[in-house]
Amino acid sequence: MLWLSELLIQRHDLECFADVVRAVQERAREGERFLRLDVRPQFPDTPEDWEEILETAFMNPDRPVGTGT
């Protein structure tokens, strides 16, 4: 299971919400089966619908996903 909080702790290179989207997609392609959105990404560009965007990114790891920006 991919916990968003763990991803954010592990990946110090993430600088914006779009980076988080790409990191979630990368982990989905690596075989993660479940996503737990336990924290809100604390980036200035995190959109209001961030949960929907990350869920879509996780379920469709090979497709571009809008980030709301």
C-alpha cells in the first residue's frame, strides 16, 4: 500500500504538486495496488480537488493527468 505521507517523506525532490502526481504514477507502474491519501500535499499549487487528481493518476499511471494548475 502506498501511503501519501510516506511518499512525501521519502521523496525530498518533490517541489510541486505536479511532481507528486508523477511520483504517484511511478509507484503505480511499479506495482503498488492501493493508495492511501492520509495527508494533503503542502505545496502552494495543490488544487482543491487534489484527492481526485491523485486517485486518477494512480488508477491511470500511463496517462497524462491534469493537475488543476
